[in-house]
Amino acid sequence: MTIALVIEKLQKSYGTVKAVKNISFQVQTGEIFGILGPNGAGKTTTIRCICTLSQPDAGQIEVGGVSVIDNPRAARRRLGYVAQEVALDKMLTGQELLELQGAIYHIPNKVAKERISELLQLLGLEEYANKKTGTYSGGLRKRLDLAAGLLHQPDVLVLDEPSVGLDIESRFILWDFLRKLKAAGTTVVITSHYLEEIDALADRLAIIDQGEIIATGTPSELKNRVGGDRVTLRIREFSPPDEAEKAKHLLESLPFVEEAIINSAQGNSLNLVVTSQSNPLTQIEQSLAAADLPIFSMAQSRPSLDDVYLAATGRTLMDAELAAAGSRDLKAEQKQAMK
Amino acid sequence: MSQTITPAKFDLLSPKREISAKTDENSNNWADFIQETIALTKRLFIQLQRRPSTLIAGIIQPFMWLVLFGALFDNAPNNLFGNDLGYAQFLAPGVIVFTAFSGALNAGLPVMFDREFGFLNRLLVAPLASRFSIVAASTIYIISLAFIQTGVIVGASALLGAGLPGLAGLGAIALIVFLIVLGVTALSLGLAFALPGHIELIAVIFVTNLPLLFASTALAPLSFMAKWLQVIASLNPLTYAIEPIRYLYLNNHWTIKSMVMETPWTSISFTGVILILLAFDAVILFAIQPLLRRRFA
Ligand SMILES: Nc1ncnc2c1ncn2[C@@H]1O[C@H](COP(=O)(O)OP(=O)(O)OP(=O)(O)O)[C@@H](O)[C@H]1O
Ligand SMILES: [Mg+2]
């Protein structure tokens, strides 16, 4: 196994905001590597540093052994970048945009034309090739952007939240395509805040939160690491803290309960980790009934990546998203992002 | 008839670059620079072709300058602007230079919008031989527009009685227009990379455009001006473009040694003016280098 991408102690701040505090990971050649994290975790910042759009404050990034910082031009040849926001020239047709893309990667015209027609075919864009991109739907725009990122056959294709805003069908087409890409030997780095997406696609992943890595590994490694099945329990729809606390103590004393966490962002619901056991739900029900505590809802599930996140941060990805959504100044950021 | 063809699709997605993009070793910087410049220029012309209003406005505007300013001074005393010199003849060089200058000054706007819409990132993540190809493409585009506009102005002025310079004179006009467009386009693109957004860029264009027009000899000769304005006008690059063109309009017989311009301090020959414009371009191209190289925060 060779290494396609190395990120070593990456740091990047915007003014006083430490967008990336300390991120290190390695991506093997030919794998799909996922970067999972809530809004504002530092995914885009990391990607922008990889793709030579931002200068890191500290740290090293190497693509195929080439330093992105010392030799950006050689690194750019090896990288394909599909940005979070698709930016096409609405006056150009898809064909014209790809021809421009070919030229700025210095692909000989004839070769570029062939590749363009093959890629358009592969991505189901032929009938739109000669239409202006201004008339494209969101899914078409994303597919064209993908074709553009792949035109020069990069060693590493980097996609920043490619499925945001895509309908389910386009999303599955994209996933299928990325798997083909992997089968053909291209290394893929993809960021997402959808657990399912990373779970379904990634060979390995890093979970990042507030500019730091909180876990890396394969999806099943990470899930196994957080132990047995999960039980999500709500005493009431919104349980008072003392009641939740009481239930927590009660349940922790059960022999098959490994851990109990109160999730305050979810109306003080309880998240339990249970050892694989015949029937935890009945026993939980019984012991709560014995203590005169009601049950609003209860469900058992296999651990998910969200549990990995929860175990590390004490909140679910969804909660983190909601919290982040309230605290960001999107306008100021957009302005900054252009700098 | 049995040919084995490796499945194209598999090849297509694999990271083998020998058939497509150049590698680090075999890349030829000049060839790369030319290829990317042509492609970027082509984009600008496709946009123009599909959105020709820029060109139409660009032709109507100088025409209106000619007619309106011409009419403004229609009853000015004879010979006010020099011996046997009508205002139309006086005005044409000013309008030629000012039109080219305005076009070039606005060259940064599309780049700024590319930046704001994220399209510029597409160029910045690509292995461009040099970001000067963005400057080169804009210059080629603006100079082409400026030549069309200049042609129209020269033609219209001829009809309005300004006369027509000879072939060498037209060539000299083209050279001067090129030099002023190159420097100002580069300056505008540098600003597009440096300023925070299009509002700021428009503000800079706004406060530069007309003041530079009035502080040049486009509309009135130096001798009409207050002393302090004479000094400013004699430092204004526009004046260095306008005066030699005006000389060409008035003198059928000229050489590169002809004294084409008077300043409060000295007279300058045609060669001298060209050298000054070249220096102006060189300074700007040199100054914007770090701005182009700068990576975006
Ligand atoms: N240009 C900027 N100027 C100032 N702060 C920024 C800028 N870009 C990002 N930030 C801040 O840095 C942090 C990380 O942002 P980043 O865009 O990398 O997150 P992300 O993981 O990509 O989020 P999302 O899922 O919303 O795309 C956030 O706190 C954000 O507010
Ligand atoms: Mg992002």
C-alpha cells in the first residue's frame, strides 16, 4: 500500500477563529477516505489547504510525495477538486467549460476532446453538452463539475460535500460513480456531514470536530470500538434533569449496561451502551417500572458512526449541526472565503 | 476483425496521466502559458458573443462623447485649440485614449465576479504556468475591443472633419492604445485580486475614471489649465497617450524623433513617450506580481 495523501499537524486560523487546530491523517492509494464532521468542523478549510487555495498556518501536506506548500504546481497536477459550491460559467456550454478545463490542465486539444466526450457519456451528460450551463439543474451542474475535476485524471480526487442539495437519485448515481472511480484506481477524499454517506462509501474515515480529529479508522473498526448495541430511551418527551439522572443511576446498575449518557440536547434522553444480551429492552422496562418511571420511547440499534461521534463529544452530529447553525455568521464567512 | 480494445471507460477513470495532462518533467512552460491564455481568451469572446451589449455600449459611448463634447465647444472662438484646428480634430485623440482606458480599467470586474462566484478557484487549483495568463487573456480581450472602438472613433472623427492619419500614424495609434491598455488592465486585475469585493473595486474605478479624464489633456490643452492641474496632467499616463496621438493627427510628417509633447518642464519625443508608457507597463506588471501569486485566505 502506498500513501496518496499525507496531512501532518495542519493548522489554519481565520483571524481569531481556529478553523483547523491540529489535523493529521494519511490516505492510502486507491481508497475512498471520508472526512465526517458537523457544520463548521473544519472540513472545507482542510480541503482548501489540500487544494492549494489556502496557505496553512502550520503543518505539511503531501500528495503522492509532493509537498503542496513547496511545490504547488506539481501538486495541482495530481489533484482534482470538486468544490462545495458548484461554480460554472453560465454563459458557456458544458462542452466549452470542459474544453477550458482541459486547457488549464494543459491536456492536448485532441486528447481533451476525446476524454470530454467519454466523460460526458459516462456521466449521462451528452444531451446537455451543447446547452449553456446556466440552464442546468443542480444535479447536472454537480455532474459537470465532477467531469471537470476528473478530466486530467488526477491521482487524488477531492470532493467537498458533493451530495449536499442533491436528490436521492442523484446521490446514488454519485456514490455509484465514486465506487467506479475507486475500482479504476483513483484515490477519493470526500467530506460529508451525512453519516450514511460516509458509512456507505468510505473505506476509512476521520471524524473531525472543532478543528480536531476525534477518531480515525474503518467504519466497522470505529463502530466496534464504541462497544455493543445502543438503546435510546426517553423517560418523557422532555425529561426533567433529576428524573433523567435518577433513571441513569438505576440503569447503570444493571449488569448488561456498559454506559449511560444523558443527551441534554435531545430532551434529556438516555443513550445506553448494552452488551449483546438476549433482551435488554424488557429488563430495562421492568426496572424502570419498578422505580415508577414512565417510558416515552425506547429503541435498540447497532452502533452507528453517530455513536462514535457521541462517545467522543457527548452530543450527536445532529445536535452539533443545530448548535453550529445558530452560531455562525455566514455572510462574514462568505466575504472572508473570497480573500 | 478481432481487435482487442481495452475498455475505454476503465482507462478513463484511472489516474494514468501519460495520455493526458503533462507531467512535471515534460511540461513546456511557454506552450502551457499560450494554451491557457488562448483558452481563457476564448471564454471572454464567447461571453461577448452571447452577451454583445458590452460591445454595443462600448461603441455607442465614445460616439456620444465625440458628438456631445464636439457640440459643447461648437461655438468656441476659431483657432482656440491651435492653428486651423477644429475641436473635433482636437477631441478625437482624447476620446480614443479615454475609451481604451475605461475599458481596461473595468477589466478587473469580471475577474472579481469570478472570484465572488468561486469560478476563479477553478483556475487557482489548476496548474497554470503563470497567473499572468489571466492578465494576458484580459489584455487581449480588452485590446481587441479597444481596437474596434478606436476604429469606429477614427472613422467617425474623419466624418466629423478631423481628418485621417496615414498608415504609419494608424500603426502608431495602435501601439499607444496597446501600451495604455496593457498597463491599466494589469492594474485593474491586480485590484481584483487585492480588494475585498466588487463594491470596493467599483468604488476605485469610480473615483479613478473621470478624474483621470479631466486631469489629462483629453478635453483641453495644458495651456488652458491651472498651474497645479498642468503638473498633474503632465504626470497622468493618459496624457502620454493622448498627446502623441494628437500630434499624429495634426502632422502628416512625423518621425520617431518628433517632439510630440510639451510638459511644464521639457518636451518629449515620440520615442520618449513610448519609453515612458513602456516603463508604466513594466512597473505595474512588476507591482501586481505578488498579488497574483498570493493564495487566498
Ligand atoms: N473564510 C473564513 N473566515 C472566517 N472564518 C471562517 C472562514 N471559513 C471558515 N471559517 C470558520 O472556520 C470554521 C471551520 O469552517 P469550515 O468551512 O472549514 O467548516 P466545514 O466543516 O466545511 O463546515 P460545513 O459543513 O458547514 O461546510 C468555522 O467555525 C467557520 O465559521
Ligand atoms: Mg464545508
